[in-house]
Amino acid sequence: MNSFGHIIRLTSFGESHGKAIGGVLDGFPAGIVIDTEFVQQYLDRRKPGQSELTTARREEDTVQLLSGIFENMSTGSPIAFLIPNADQRSGDYDALKDVYRPSHADYTYEKKYGLRDHRGGGRSSARETAVRVAAGALVIHWLKRQGIHFYAYVKQVYTISVPVPYGELELENVYASPVRCPHPETALRMEEAILQAKAEGDSLGGIIELVIRNVPAGLGSPVYAKLHAALGAALLSVNAVKGVEFGSGFSSVQYKGSELNDAFYATDEGAVKTRTNHSGGIQGGISNGEDIVVRIAFKPTATIARKQATVDAAGNNTEIEAAGRHDPCVLPRAVPIIEAMAALVIADHLLLNRTAKNTWNI
Amino acid sequence: MNSFGHIIRLTSFGESHGKAIGGVLDGFPAGIVIDTEFVQQYLDRRKPGQSELTTARREEDTVQLLSGIFENMSTGSPIAFLIPNADQRSGDYDALKDVYRPSHADYTYEKKYGLRDHRGGGRSSARETAVRVAAGALVIHWLKRQGIHFYAYVKQVYTISVPVPYGELELENVYASPVRCPHPETALRMEEAILQAKAEGDSLGGIIELVIRNVPAGLGSPVYAKLHAALGAALLSVNAVKGVEFGSGFSSVQYKGSELNDAFYATDEGAVKTRTNHSGGIQGGISNGEDIVVRIAFKPTATIARKQATVDAAGNNTEIEAAGRHDPCVLPRAVPIIEAMAALVIADHLLLNRTAKNTWNI
Amino acid sequence: MNSFGHIIRLTSFGESHGKAIGGVLDGFPAGIVIDTEFVQQYLDRRKPGQSELTTARREEDTVQLLSGIFENMSTGSPIAFLIPNADQRSGDYDALKDVYRPSHADYTYEKKYGLRDHRGGGRSSARETAVRVAAGALVIHWLKRQGIHFYAYVKQVYTISVPVPYGELELENVYASPVRCPHPETALRMEEAILQAKAEGDSLGGIIELVIRNVPAGLGSPVYAKLHAALGAALLSVNAVKGVEFGSGFSSVQYKGSELNDAFYATDEGAVKTRTNHSGGIQGGISNGEDIVVRIAFKPTATIARKQATVDAAGNNTEIEAAGRHDPCVLPRAVPIIEAMAALVIADHLLLNRTAKNTWNI
Amino acid sequence: MNSFGHIIRLTSFGESHGKAIGGVLDGFPAGIVIDTEFVQQYLDRRKPGQSELTTARREEDTVQLLSGIFENMSTGSPIAFLIPNADQRSGDYDALKDVYRPSHADYTYEKKYGLRDHRGGGRSSARETAVRVAAGALVIHWLKRQGIHFYAYVKQVYTISVPVPYGELELENVYASPVRCPHPETALRMEEAILQAKAEGDSLGGIIELVIRNVPAGLGSPVYAKLHAALGAALLSVNAVKGVEFGSGFSSVQYKGSELNDAFYATDEGAVKTRTNHSGGIQGGISNGEDIVVRIAFKPTATIARKQATVDAAGNNTEIEAAGRHDPCVLPRAVPIIEAMAALVIADHLLLNRTAKNTWNI
């Protein structure tokens, strides 16, 4: 259950406090130019310690590509990569050995496996997401050259929300903002709120909006493998995500069909477009060529620097005060993770679609 | 891409206007009592034509179990079943042959496959969900005997919402209400709104809340196969769903970590429980034994009896006025579909969990 | 575990003595011409009761195509089909309820599932192979139009073997022979041997040779999904098969590398060919464009009309004398099964290959 | 297509001449004692350069376990491991850049992927099998403690064959023989034949017999996932294998049903056994508790130190004389590979079987 995807398939491994984390990206087509620098730069966007807004844990997160590439070209063989763990203060976690952190995976993990590696949460650590970002970077670089672009940005932190639709934002500039919000005034207020929560030993959640541009019409499937079901699973699998919505999403319920349907029209060039995009680029589970739009809700980080009531492994009521170094708000670092997961899904469905029709193209 | 699940795996087939729809449920363990009457009764809960609130299309939806059962017991062989299509007025769809209905799958379907069966939308018809309900009924009956219960209900239609939390509702009585809302006053207002939309040739969406009780702690997986990612994909694959959220969901973002964490406590009997359930029964992707709580947003039915702007297959701007008979609001009939999909996911993960630990039990 | 294939995926259901058997063929590309008569005619090649050589069990084996086809064209939706069971003399099997037939699946089936449907062996009946033939016929018809041909024939029955290599046989005429051997003299001797075994209440095994022509070079995969591993699994899953070998197979061991290597040469037209074909058309797990050649060993039918020592369900030593009507030699009816399984594998890998290279073809 | 297995799933990566090869073993249950020394010792059994019989290529093949283990216990997380490539004389392969070695994967690989890493064959190198052995060792160690044992040995090299059935051999002593044949006289003759072939710049093939003891009855599946189909695919995926047979295999065809059926009998202790084991421990695709017996045919190594006719990448007829260092006979080093692949299959089916019956064991 540590693999993801059908044709393009990422298998991930490694714990937060082991020697390394890493992944194997299988099914990546042969003959695609690989830019290893791009992969490292993209991974750096998730790196901790980039600003005061994130955890003080230091990880260089240097990715080592081990296989599947020959003379800067993909060979069709699995692309394996390692990200060594540098800053392993396992000692920080000794106090957590026999106690369950509230709203963490400690208790549930132990129920599933009968035991657990308490140092940093084992596989439930968000550190695993570096693997997704490295793999996603390979795919993002490929699809960018095909004109498909993935833009995620922080739309809301706590109660502070970007007041304009994404069409009015410069999505190319998201990463210029430390909080990954391309609306400068709002970004400033978000940063203040995060720093204040940090000062209070507390944490904040928020909403990331994802926009995917130039996805060709026809991706997805009409029944179980609807494109938004695949994207939804991918995004819900990111740590701290508690909800996803597509297009008008939950607000759809406040409209009538006559208000919400997206009327088609033909452009002068003969392209089929929709006047509105309440569908969020997906109709009947299949992309229609419009922007794919998703919003993803993150709960506040579970780890806080405050005393909390909990239970120990022996079943006694007790209290806990978290050690370890954690993000007061995960959203800034989650932006590339969201883009990466979306890219893996889109690439997978692009390849699946090559088998959908009777083109005799072996 | 017409199969769903890992160990328990449903494969679905059939179009709205073909001879029959049906499914094959593989991986259902041997030795489980099968109650074929329960399956039919459960399927009847989704049947059209039960009240004025639903489509006038008549389908008896009689399920024929073909295999995998011997002397009222599952044999471990695949359980196949057919639901013949009775009321096929394909003629209703002739007008749709060369035109794309707005916010339907007509256009995207054709982009994917290069052709389409225009009679009722082919596989994108919600009729396919009868297959899910029949398969789900087999699983629901099994899990009920193990004490696991699936309750979905209509929490909101348009702007009309149940004003109390689910804990104050009698979830056992959902199906006594035609609109599948166990809060009588709200149900009445919902019904009025639906009938009014129907009279206006319009349609409404809404929110279904799903509560799963007595799921053992330990189901799910810490990375890609998080239990809520699996449930999310299952529920997003239901027609007209545009969003899902777990526990506090999107409203989580308005709270701080110190407010939202679910404190653990030990009961006098030694059980580990949480004081609150903002997590919605899933922590770190794994069930914690509390109620699993999900809300699912449905957009208004795309088919409306009004003139709409669209494009025809030749690429010309045109107008369409839908024929065919459709539900003004899909939520009442979607309640058993939501329960069925959730049950298939939970059963699958129950079986997967048998392989997670070193119990020497071949 | 009742599905087979990756992109093109067959799910099979039904027991020998239930209402029907059938299958769902998913992933069949849209836009391919379907010839339903061809499917029935091909299925007829496996039908029992065609000659004295086969079981007296009567099954019309009329296939009903239920979905996935519109105006004689595949739509990309799953193609489901039913084959009703006509001649169910379940009573024949009453004597077998509490006793295990030697070299049958009765005992092992019960060990796996804890119970069994004793009427005809449940899923372990060779009747299930009709499903494979029906699905295979859809694929064979498609690939034939692309120039890929599947020829299986009975090369050996008991000790009677075709004395010439397949290149000297008219493989197009296999089905003109009741025993499915295109070497008339040998066919005659085989038929005599089978009739004699039948008269003696005994059974015979043999070898089928499979030749696949015009498979393009490049199908398969270099590691686990080697093309011959995929074909091997498919063919070993056919009832009574005890061995498979490719190209020179087991006899390879009697040669040195210098004798067995297949030298390449370039034709005047620039095609790359091999002088010999000891590799059987597959090198390093990937097709090289030469004929794919496989030999498949079948044991004699386990059911014989003789008294045999065995054990009953209570664990007592006892004797059994088979009732039921069975083939004295399964090979004649197995020929289309072998072709069908091979075709499903080749089609699957043809589609998989569309994703292997960087052709930007969505 | 670089993953293998259902519940226990090995994903493999790396080329012969890259930085490292390695694997990820997912689905290994939590709570199993891991003996890292055993893994290294087992891997050493495949190591090149152990005797004159094998290639002179030096590889330390030191396995580094990276994840999934905590305090010598499996945690349920994926177990990743690396085997660095030490002796990479890529220069040896320069001459092969533009020419196809006969009966190698060079030509087919290029047809599949459109390009190839010519240094050592990329993924088609037998070096990849070290990954299988390391993963298999983890499983073999686990199952050994449960009483299940895997014994492979070299039964035949060229025309030199062990003259007695395996029951008369000391299978525990296979690895005491450099050629991995536990029949000392035959072993000596095999070694002489291999050294002579080596001296002549030639190569030899042979047969490995695999015996698996104490597999519980009930593993496998009655249709596509027959236990011998799964084993067959696993074994056919090993480099140079051209055939597999189970129990009496190809020789079954020379017997009548009355001669070949395995009569059941009950022991005094109430166990059900068979008098003979022509079935090779598998009946109807499911294990019956008897020894599982498989024979695997290996062709002679394709690489020989002789001039051979071939074609270059430009399509010209040419000649080749192999550089690189290779085994004159792969069988001695293939013995642990065969055991490893078999163990991965058996473990997978042991876990799958935990979901087959209605034992309420979450």
C-alpha cells in the first residue's frame, strides 16, 4: 500500500528517522529529457527551514537519482532516488515512546501494526512527502514541455483568505512568496498569523487552491476512475488534508441547475469551450479542456507546544507536551506536494488514455 | 477502469439503455450467510419512481444473483448479478445524438473514446449506481452482523439544512423519510423545495452526511492508501459529487490546533476514546474506533427542462432542451449509493488488515 | 483472483452447475469493429459434443453479449457476456458430495474455502474456459485485422506425435480436424487412441503447440513482466496444464550456446531477422518479431470411469467411481482456449506498449 | 512493470552499470524478526566469483537495508534495500553500443523503448536478480521459522543429469557443492563440463529442480491465479529460463489417467495424503500439502567468447565477439534466485489466503 498510480507508479519508502527516504518511479516513458537540477530545485521548495514560517528541523534534502536515466534521458527503466536523512534527533522523541499524541497517527498506527517506530511517527511523518515532490518534479518537468501547468497556492490560512478569484492572481509567482500566496497583502497577514500562532505554541490550518492548465479534454473515466476521484484520493492522501472540492464544490449546493450548468460555446477557431467553469474542468469524471480547479482543506498541525490530555500505552490517562520541531502551519510547504500529486495523476491518465481508442499505434 | 477495490473487488458493466447492467463481486470471503431478499430490499431503496421526488422512469430493478452462492452461503467464488433494463425509451435520446448536454459527460466522453452511445449517456448514466448498491448490500448485510453500521442521510438540499448534529437524529429511521432526511420538519421543507424546482423545470443539489459506526481501530494505511483517501475516491466516483470532507473538514481551517485536536482518554473499562471527534474517526489515515463522519456535496442534476446554450457535434453553437426523465434532486436516491460505496471500502480494508500483522493464521 | 490482464482485463464468473457463466472484458479500446457471429463461431470450436472424442455433456454455449457494443463497434465500455448453462445434471454429482476425486480440486478447494459446491467442481470446472474463449474471440478478431494470427494445434496425444515441424503443416486447417491436428495421418492415430482410452474408461494427455505470427518486435518487459512469463501464467492457468516451454524449451539444455544462439541478419529490405528461432520469438522477455512458439503439456483428464482409492470428507479411506460425463482427452477442445489466452496476453501488451515511449499521442 | 506480487510486493530498480541496484519489499507483515546477517549470507550464495565456474566479474554485493525495520523487527512499512554496484567496467561494453548480441535483449529492448543503455544490458542484465535474492531472503527466513522450506538444486547441466529422484538426495547440502548439485559424482562431471565449455569460449544450460516442503494445503486459486501459474510466471521471469513443468510435467503425456492420478489415503493420524505425487503438490491450482515440485529449464548463456554473425544498429550485417565477463553456465548462481522467487510467491499466497474464508479476524 505504498505505491500510487497505474501506468506511472510511485513506490515510496523510508521513515522520518531512518537512514533515508526514497522512491521508485516506474512506468515513466522512455525518451524524455530529464533535468536533474530542476528536480533538486523543485524539491527545495518543500525544504524545511526556508523561513521562520516553517519547522526549524534542518534537512538538506539532497536527492540522489540512482537509475533509469542515461545521458539525461529517461530509459523506460524505473527511476529510483534517495533522499538521505540528515538531521535525525531521535532523542527528541523518547518521551513519546509510550504515549499517544492527540490527533496524530500514534494510536491508530499501533492498532494497525501491533507495534510502532515512535521516532517521528515512522511512515506517518510528513517527511515522506519529499518523495512525492521529487517524483512529481520529474513529471512536472515533462508535462511543462507539453504545455500542461500545475499551479497551487495558499488561498486561506485560518480565517485569512485571498479576496479575489485565481484568475486575478499571478500564479507564476507563487513561490516568490514565503507563505506561497500570490496576493501580497493577504500573504502578509497570513505570515503574521502564522508567526503569532508559533509564538503561542499553537498551529493553523488553511486552504490550498490547485489550478491545472491545458489538460487535454478526454482524461479520466466515466465510472470508478473518474478524474476527480483519482485526484481526490491523491490529495486526500497528503498529511493533514481533511477535504477536497472541485469547481464550485460545496458551494454548488446553493445554486439551481439552471444557474450552475456550464453552457458550451464554439469559438471562432472551432474549439469547444464553456462560458463558466463550475464543473472545475471535469464533467462526468472526464476532463473537458477547461482549467481543472480544486480546493484542499488542511487542518492545523496536530503537534503543538502545549500541554494536552492523552492516554499512555498502558491505558492510563496522562498529559503530553510535544517535543520535536514542527511547522506552525503546513500549508506553505504543502504547495509543491499538492502540485506533485496532481501531476502524477494527470500523467498517469495521459498514458492510460493512449490505450482508450483504436489508434493502431504500437 | 470499471473495477473497484483490492481484495473485495467490484467489476461493473452495462449501459443505461442496453439489455442489462450488472456486476461481479470478487474476493467476497467464503462461508458468509447471504440474504438475497435483503439485497433486493436494499436495492429498492434506490429505485426510481418511489415518490414524486424522483424521476418518472420506471425500472423494476430486479436483481438476479447468478453465481458464487450455494445453499445461502458465499462460496468464495465471484458473485455475479444482473439487473435487466426494463424501461428503455431510447427514442427519448434521439435528439441528443449530435449535441452535447451542458455539464453532462457527452462532450468529454466523445473526446475520450472518439465515439459515444448517446442513449442515456452510456456508462456515465447514474443507472450504473444500481450495481454499486446491489454489491454494497451484500457487504452491508455481512458487516451488520459484525456490528458495523452505515448510516447516510440527506443533511442539506439547496439552502435547507438539518439544524442539529447527527447525534441528535434517529439514523435508523432515514429510509422512513421519502427525502431520506431523519429530521421531519427539515424533510418537509426539502420536499417542498424539490417539488418546486421540478415544477420550474429546474434541479437542486445538496449534502449527504455519512456516519459509520463501530469500525475497529487500525483500518487504513499511513501513506497513499489512507482510509479517507480510499473513502474519498469511492464517494467522489458517485455521479454529481463535487466534494468530500471528513470530520470537521473545511471548517477545520477556522480553528487552531489547540482547539481542534481530539484529546484521548481512557474509559473505566480500559478503552481508548477521544473527547471530541474533529478527526472524523480517522487519524493519520487509519481508523481510531470513533464514528467515521463524512460529508458529500452533490451539485444540482445537470439535466433540466429548460432551454440551454450548447454546441453540436459539428461544432456549431445551438440550443438544447432536454428530453428524458430525470430526478429534480438526486440526493434521496443517492443515500444507499453512498452507504454501499462506503461499505465496499471498509470491507476491503478489513480484509487487507488481516495481512498487516504477524498472526500466523493461514 | 478471477480477473486477468492489465489494460485489457477479463473478469470471469459462474459455476459449472449454476444458472450461467460469463465474463466482463474491460479495457477493450473504443472504435473496433465487433463481429458477434465470429464470437459465437469461435466459441463453437470449444463446444462439447462435436465428435465422439469429447464429453457427451450437451451445452449449446450460446453467448449473449450484454454491453459495450453500439452499432457493431466497441464503445470503450466493458463488454459483458453470458453463457447460460443448459444441461445441468447436478444429480450426477450427488455421490461426490462427501468424497474427494483423485487429482481433482475437490480436496484442495475445500482446504482453501472451508466449503465447496460439489456439483461439477464449482469454479475448478473446465467449463469456465468457455468464458476465456468468448473473450479471446473478441481479441482474436481484432488482431487478425491487424495481421496478427494465433495458431494452436494438437502436436501430441499420449505417445503419438506429429513427426514434422510446424512449418510443414497447414496451420489454417487445424479446425478441419476433429482432434485439431493438421497432420492427417497422425490425427487418425490420435483419434483411435482417444477412442480406445474412452472405451477402457481411461483418459489421455498430450501436447499443444502454439504459434503466434506477426507479433511486432518490442512487446513485453525486461524484468518481471517478461512476455513469456505473462504467456506462461496465462497458459498454466488452463485446466490440466502441467508445463510450458518456449522456443527450444527443455531441449535447449542439450545444446551449447554456440549452437543455440539465434544469429541476426538483415534482409535486403532492411528488416532484422534471425537465422534460427530457438528463442521462440522472445529474447530477454521481449518479442523480436519472429514467430512466438510455445508448447503446452496437458496431463490426462483426472476423471476416469474406473474405481479409485480415495478419502471421504470424514477422513476415512474409501473408493470412488466417477459419474458425470467427461472428455477422455481434453486437448481437442483446449486448442481454442490456448489461442484465446495467448490473444488476451498479446493484446494487453500491445496496449501497454503504447505507454512505453515518448510519443506524444494522447 | 517492475513490481511483483499482490500483498507482498517487490519493486526492483537499477541497472547493471549504474550506481546501485535495489528493491522495495512492501506488504511484509509487521512483527516478524528480521535477521540482516541471514540476508547477506543468502545473497552471498548468488555472488559472482565464488568459484571458477562463474563469471570473473567482482561484486561484493553488500546489501544495505534502509527502512521498514526497527529493533530487528519488521514494522509493516516497506523494506527498502540497496546493493551498490562496485565493479563497473562500462568500457567493456563500448564495442556493443551499436550492435545487437545474438539471443540477448539488445535488439528487442531497443524496439520497445526506442533507445537503450548498452552498458551491460540495462535492466535485462541478470544482475537484477540480486534484488530478488535479497528480498527472497527476508521471506525465506520468515517462512523457515514456520516450517516451510525451499530447496532448489542443479539437476542437469548439458547432458549430465542426476540419476536419482530428489527423495534420495540431501537437499540441505546443496550449497556445499560449488555447482549446487547434491549428488557428488554428478556434481563433479557437471563441473568438468562447465570448465571445458569455458575453455572453449562456449556456454551450457541445464535444469534446476525446486522442491518446496510443508506448504499448507489450500494455497492458490481455482482459475487465473492458480498456484502453479503464479509460480510459473515468477520462474519464467528469471533470466535464461525457457520452460517450467510441475510434478510429472511434460512426461505426464506418456501416461494414462489411471496411471497418473494421485490416489488419496488417510493416515492413522487422520491426515489426508496422496500415494504418489504426479501432481507436484498442486491440484486444480491449489496446494494439497504434498511437496511442491517444479523443474526449470535454462538455455545456455547467450554471451560466448566466439565470433557470431549479427546486425548493427544501422541495419548492416556484421560480426561480433563478446567482451564483458560472463558465466559459462548460469545454473549454480541461479539456485538461490529460484528459491527466492518461489518464496515470494508462497508468502504472497499465504497472506492472500487469510482473506479467503469467513474467519472474523481483523
